[in-house]
Amino acid sequence: MLSDKQQAFAREYLVDRNATQAAIRAGYSPATAKQQGARLLTNVDVRAAVNRGETAIAEKTELTVLSITNRLLTIADKSEALESAPGMSVARQALMDAAKLNGLVVETSEVVTRSAEDRAARIAALKAERERLTRTH
């Protein structure tokens, strides 16, 4: 169970994805906000609350990992078809963005902490979204 401050942090983090500012807005000391924000993002319960919030936001905007991935792959295909250096650069970046989005590439600055339940739920959601998109196309 999250404390009121932890809940406030998770809610504030969703505003701008800035852990330091979210910690300050949640009531943590500005002097230690950077450390508190980093620590809070590694807390499994806080991270789960953030993930739930991100999912709710994505559902409201109808964005999913699968829909974004499909758009990025379309951009990559069209850019590659241009057969030019700028086109290839755009194609490469779109493919890298798709790989990052799907967890195939993780930058060292990213914090990825998922429980086994979160991973299973994410996989199930991706499969359901893929099936939904397959039925509508």
C-alpha cells in the first residue's frame, strides 16, 4: 500500500515524467528531491501505480505500444523506399524507436522495473491489442 506522498508522487510523475519535479510537487524536500524521485521509481508499488496511470492515459488517447509500433514500422518502410541517405536515416531511427518501445533496446538512463505480474499483464494486453487490430484491419 502506498503512502499519501507516494501516491502523490506517482500522480505527479505522470504530468511531465520528471521524477525530481514530481517529488517536489508531492511534498518531498527540494534538497533531496532528485534522490527521492530516483528511489521512488525503483519502488515496485510506486512503479506499478505509475504503470497503471500510463495505461489509463494511453487508453484515453487510444495509444498503445502496438499502435505506435505499427506507425513507426510504416514510417520506416516508407522512408526506406525513398532510397536516399535521409530516408535511410529516418528508417533507422523509426526502427530503433520501435525497438526501444518494445523493450528490445533499453538505454542506460531508463529505469525498467516490472514485477512478474506486470510483465504477464503487459504481454496479455499486447496480445489483446494485436488481436483487436487484426480484426479491424
